[in-house]
Amino acid sequence: MINDIEALTEKVQAEGEPIRKILSSVESVIVGQQQLVERILISLLANGHILIEGVPGLAKTTAVKTLASLVDARFQRIQFTPDLLPADLVGTLIYNPRDGAFTTRKGPIFANIVLADEINRAPAKVHSALLEAMEERQVTIGETTHPLEGLFMVLATQNPIEQEGTYPLPEAQMDRFMMKTVITYPSWDEERQIIRRSARSSPSPAVEALVHPTDILRMRGVVDSIYQDEKIEQYILDIVFATRNPARCGLERLAPYIEFGASPRASIYLAIASRALAFIRGRGYVVPQDIKDIAHDVLRHRIITTYEADIDRISTDQMIAEILATVRVP
């Protein structure tokens, strides 16, 4: 077993070299958002979607566009607005009066990497169309179902401070996102670097593609083979079940604050995302710290809080931190 894990680690380090180059290239364009870039790469390697929340001006869109440029893949940016229609997203049927036939015009969702900018500005019927694409990896136009690309990823952004013209995302769609990453303001030193690098009239130089979609698909195969011990699986389950029955796990204080705990997708995504994180870090096996590092991103949008939590100002991140501090680490 030890020899197998050592061989797998060597394979991971060899296959993961392009990922390290991507991280280095992104850092040359964006200052201080290493965690965001890492979370995007985890979602890319784990075949998941990611929701990015942060105030304007934190380079959310720039990070996504830069990453898409580094992957030689088709990229589409969709600006979500209150008047957006499902046809604007998935496409529609066009009638040809000459022969009386309908032809399919595919929408921007038919791409490898899709940026759903300000996703919470679109109405529910647009989210329903996006839901099918995210979950089923297919789109229905008229009576025909069209499969999406093997490499298909939705990166959505939302602004937490504006309420005018916004629609809360349905819980069902929130659950489809593998991770929800919250980004904050840069530090003083980081913002000084941003000024020196970006405060100029000429645009930043374009980055060149480093990997192809087939490379990402091959890396996903390696990620799936990363070793995850039974104790790690038990650790994941203990964390998820603590969100559902906190009192049974010695977390009686949290019981009044949680209305619904994390769904089974949380267990699945914790297992997959921890493997992807181990891959990025050059290991052929998962350690408990991998679970801890991604737990907030996987769980924060899956815990439904009660009115008491709002009154006492107890956030889901505080609950997750307390759960991680209480659940026994293998």
C-alpha cells in the first residue's frame, strides 16, 4: 500500500506541473487572490461549479477570465440582468419561412467555461434553465436535448451588498454549486502592489494558454485515483452529520441556529474536492487538513439557519468553525 501511494504521489506531481504553472501565471496578473484561484482550480479538477461572492472591484471577473485564457478552452461571459430570458442563455429555435423548418441556434451556455456574472440579478425561469445545464450537463431546446462539452464549468459571481434588482438564488440551485467562496479586501501591502501594477492606461498583456481541455480531463482521472482512507471518509461524514444533528455531536449550542443541515451532496463534494486539493498540493493521498481547508467553501451555502441565528448574528462560517473544532480528527 505504501509503495502504491508513493507511486501515485510521483504521478500526481508529474501530472500536476501544468497546474503549478497556471497558479504562477495567475499570480503575475492578479495580486492577493491565491485562495480564490485555488478554489477555482479545485472546481475545475473536480468537475464542479463555483459561486464567488465579494464586493465590486476584487478581481472576481478578472480571475475567471485569466484562468479561462490559460486553459485553451471556449469561454463565454453572460451578464445576468432582470430582463434576461432562458433563450438568451441556452438558445432557441429559428423559423425559416423558405422551407418552413426550424433550425437550432445555440446560446452562450455551449462553452467550456461559462462566467455567470451577477447571477442573482436574473429571474427564476433563467435559473431553471441554468439548473438543467449545471446538474444534467445538457440543454433542452424545443423537443431536442443537446449534451454539453465534457469540460463544462459554471463560475458565477454575486455582489453581497446590493439588493436593488436582485433575486435570491433558490436553495436547489445553491446546492448545485460545489463551493461558495467569499473573498474580502486585499491587505495594505497587496493593494499597494495592485496600484503599482494596474494604475496605468495601457491594458495588461494577455496570457498564453498552458493546458488544453483534454489535459484537464486526464488530470481528473488522476484526481479520482487519489487515495482516501476510510478514516478520512468517516471524518467527512462526522462533519456533515454534525450540521444535521449538532446536539448528538456535543454541539448543543448550535442546535437552535440550524434549521436544515448539509445535504448528501456536501459529503460527495467534500470527498471529491479534498482529492483535487491533494492533487494541487502534490500528494497522492488526502489528509484531514485538506478537509478542514475546504469545509467552509463546501458547507457555508448548504446550512440553512434559523431566525434565532439572525438575531444572535451567528453566521454559517462561525458554525462550521465550531464544528471543525469539535469533531474528532483522525
